[in-house]
Amino acid sequence: MPQSSLALPLFLIAAGAVWFLKSTGVLPATATLIAIGLAVVGIVVLLVDGINKQSIVSGPFLVYIGAAVYLRNEYIFGYSPLIALGMIILGALLLLSRSSIVPYKHQKQLKE
């Protein structure tokens, strides 16, 4: 007799728990959870991958996107200033990644 999958029972438990917490007001708003998740992923990218030409752009920009989602959700800033600031930050991060100060992900081997 084949072993049945645990995916459906675990999904039902997780979905029910989230629904319960959301309906009782314990769980914060969905946009807040997404903002926290993006910021955490950005920090994890920097910690796991280290500082290199790829992570110096993706990590801080994910943190900024998380902050922008939160600020927009709380009606602190509108879309236009957040997008303009995001363009400035992304441009600065891309310039920083082109500098010789930031190492490559894997050091290039010199061929002789």
C-alpha cells in the first residue's frame, strides 16, 4: 500500500492557522507581512551570499522594496516619490557594483 502524501494535511493546517489568526486580528496586514518578508530576504541574501557584485544590488534593493511596500501601505508616501527614490537607490547600487571595491562572486582566475 503506497504512503499518502503529507502535503494536503499540512497545507490545510497552515491555511487554517493563517485564516484563524487573520480573522481574530492577531496577524498583521498582508502588506505588512510581505514588507517584512522582502526585507528579511534582502538581509538573508547579504548574509548568505556575502558582499559581492550581485548581492550588493539585490540585497539592499529588496530591503528598500520591503520598506516601500510598508510606507505605501501605511499611507506615509505615495507611489510617485517611492518609485523616484527607488530609481535613485537602484542607480546608486548599480554604480557601486561596478566599482573595483566590490569583489566578484567568485574571484576570476588569472590564466597565464
